[in-house]
Amino acid sequence: MEFKMIQTDKLTKSFKSYKKKPGFKGSIESLYKRDYTIKHAVEGFDLDIPDGQIVGLLGPNGAGKTTLMKMFTGIIVPSGGEINVLGHNPSEREKDFRKKIALVMGQKSQLWWDIPAMDSFLLLQKYYEIDEEEFKEKIEHMSTILEVKDLLHIHVRKLSLGERMKMELMASLLHSPEVIFLDEPTIGLDLVAQESIRKFIKDYHQKNQCTIILTSHYMADVQELCSRIVLILKGKKAYDGAIGEFEKILGHEKRVSFIFKSKVDREDQLFTKFKPEWSQGDLKVELLIPEEELREVSAEIITKFDVSDFNTEILPIEKVMKTLMSNPEILSVK
Ligand SMILES: Nc1ncnc2c1ncn2[C@@H]1O[C@H](COP(=O)(O)OP(=O)(O)OP(=O)(O)O)[C@@H](O)[C@H]1O
């Protein structure tokens, strides 16, 4: 039987926020009567993640991804339901549990800013009781692959965002965690740095067979790294399955782009029926056409209009996400 690294059962987190009425009068009133609102950030979330998977946790801003990550790592305590990570209740934060996990948050530094990364690594070595030989080998290996060997002794605050993220990754992997939580590890990085971090994570996973939970708004991260996707919308699980199946959710629609030699009638049914997206001064349109109608519709457009070029491609995951987020009813999340 495969070992479940992470298991949740009806996991829920609600936040209570107090509202203060504006002005001096509001301040006085709030002394004896406080109004509050309840935000259900995560609701009834069931999840099973076996050993060795890379799972992409996706969802729009405010969907509940970071709240989930914080519950997985024990930073916040759930309001309800059950959670088990590597046989532990994360919120107890036992040292044995902390030694088995790592959390990297792209938006928050976990390294000390006023000392070089290497000094932070040495402190982590002591904390996690990492053997000297193993420590040296890991630093050498990871800094070489990530091309930051020359930067280990520079103060973290002087590093670029990409360089710092590489150091953050190194810091989180020194103790060989079994489960790694990566919350937007490539946020704000240029394409080269994104690619380099993605490749590093992929190779690291292949070599170590650890379990990785990744959140990212960059679909390239998800497509490159994750075999499974869990989609969260308004705190609820909306989809959980293989990435390939996810791409098919909207039916077998193909994205077809046409470029015209001169302006065409945008209101023509041949366009309006297929969710058109116009660009290049209305000389280019992208349509979502069901696979079974593709041949016929394309032929009609080419016959009726002066087409200079056209292209067909499978709906990229980015488009699937965009469509699902604006039409969550497709997944019946109310
Ligand atoms: N400490 C808190 N107090 C009150 N509300 C909170 C708190 N933390 C999160 N929330 C709310 O819970 C919801 C989920 O937030 P969360 O940070 O988990 O979203 P997210 O999916 O990570 O979003 P993003 O992609 O923008 O990082 C949001 O509406 C947020 O405002």
C-alpha cells in the first residue's frame, strides 16, 4: 500500500476579522460593541497525497492556497477537520516533524538579511544536526548547479531576487526534507531565473524522490513540474486529477487563430459563436472551436474572409485556468 504523506479530512480554516466603524465615534463604539466578519478561507478540504508526487496547488488570488500551505506546515491551526502530514499533526510543530519538511515562500525571505547566506546555512546545519561531510557536499553540489558558488559569502540583502531565491531553496533543502512546500518559488523572477529554478527542482525531485507541493501563478512551472493538479476556488476543492485530464476539462476545444489581410465583420456568427479574442487592430482573432466542428468552421472562415494565415493548437493550461476562473460553474463550485 502506498504511504500517504499528506492527508486531510474536511479541513477548514476560518478567520474572524473585527470591523471598526470610521472616525472617533466608531472607535468609542467598538470599545463596547465589536462587529466582526468571518472569512472561510478553506472549507471541507479532503486531500490525499502519496509519497513522491509533485502536486500543483492552483487557484486565483485569495482562493486559500497559502492558508492550506500554512496548515500543512503547522504555521496556523485549522478551525476544523483533520490533518496529518508524515504521521504528525503539523500544528504541534515537533522538532522531528520540522526536520522532515521544508517551506519556501517566494514572497517572504527565510534567510537573515544582514549576514551572508553561508552563515545562515551554518546556523541551519547546527539546528538540524547535519553531518559535516554531508553539509559540505550539499553546499558544493547545489551552489554549483544553481550557479551561486561565488555569492555564498555576500550579504543576502545585496543579492538580486533570483540569487536570493536560489539561496532560499538551498537553505530549505540542506536537511533533506521528505516533503517540500514551495509557495510561489519563481514569483517575480525573469524567464531565465524561472527556468533555472524549475530545472533545479525537477532534477532534485528525480534524484531524491521527495514529495513536493507547489503553488504558482506561472503555468510553465505547473506544466513542467506537476503530474497532478489540485484546483482550489473560494476555499473549496474544485478539481483534483492528472494535468492531462485538466487540460481536457473544457471539452475537446482547440484554439485556432486566424490572421486577416483586411478588416472583417466582428459580429459575424462564425466568430461570435466561438468566444473570440481580437488583437492586432482586429486583424487577428483567436477562437475556441470544438474539435468536431474544427474542419467545417475553419473551411467556412477561409472561404468567406481574406485569411493570410491560421494556426491550431491544443488549449494551453493557462487558458483553461482563465476560463475556469471566470466560469467556475463549469466545475460546479458555487
Ligand atoms: N490572517 C487572516 N485574517 C483574515 N483573513 C485572512 C487571513 N489570512 C488569509 N485571509 C483571507 O483568506 C483568503 C485566502 O487567503 P490565501 O492567502 O490563502 O489566498 P491565496 O490563494 O494564497 O491567494 P494569493 O494567490 O493571492 O496568494 C483571502 O480572502 C484572505 O484575505
